[in-house]
Amino acid sequence: MYREKLIIYTAHCVLNQNAVINGWERAQGAFNDIIRILLDYNISIVQMPCPEFTFLGEDRPPKTKEEYDTPEYRQLCKELALRLVEQIVEYKKHDYKIIGLLGIGQSPSCDTMGKKGIFMEELFMLIEKEDLQLPTFDIPENYKEGEADEVVKQFKNFIEEKLHL
């Protein structure tokens, strides 16, 4: 059997910078230096949906967390999060190791470590209800592909720590 049974959940834009606000992209496609680490350790990548793109599309203006914090946006985030938690529970039931969740620092939706984004607030409420533990790592707001060796090193250390290497 080839399955390593290792999974990480990533914010959508880690794999698809086309989903971020036009002009705010920090890589041509994906954060390749980050993704290479996951591939090197045979960690499967689950791309979470982008609630901002889903809610307002590509031409959306920049918004703060407070501006996104509406009942309609929270409901969308809750619905998206519910599907993810159902998936995580199913993987855990079959002895997969969820390495963690890769977020985006200072994102109004996908910050996992600082002032949690709205999507992450909804996701972690559901995760707690299921009594799950998910370590997190946020790619800092100032990360630019090919220019952030220190962030890449920190992420590699995070992964190796979770794999007990």
C-alpha cells in the first residue's frame, strides 16, 4: 500500500494565488517553496475553499475582518467549515494523521494564529465540538515566493516536529 496517511489542510491561496485580491498576489501560481516541503515528506494536501472568492468573486475590494463579519458571510464560512470537519472526522476514523492547518497571517478569513479570521473562527468552533486537535502554521502577510528563506525554514521545522523527525 502506498498511502502514507499524512494530510495537511491549506488555505486556498497557498496553492492558488489567482484567488487573492488582484495586485495582492505574492507568487505567480502557488507558494512553491512551501509546497515542495510537503511533497518531499509525502504529505497529501487538501486545499480548503476560499470563502472570500466564493462570497464576492475575483473583483472584490480589500476588506477588513470587521467588514466581512456579516451574518451572510459567517453562514457561508460555517457551511464551508462543516464540510471540512466532516472530512477530517472521516480521515481520523481511518487512522490518517492530520499534520495541521496552514493559514495566512492577518487574513480576515484565514488567519489561524493571530486575530483569527472569520472562516477559521467557524472552522475551529466545529473542530472543538468534535474534540479534534489541529496544529497551525500561518504564512506571514509579508511572505513572497522566493524571498522568504526564514519562513520556509520555520515551516520545514514545523512539519518535521509534527512528523517527529
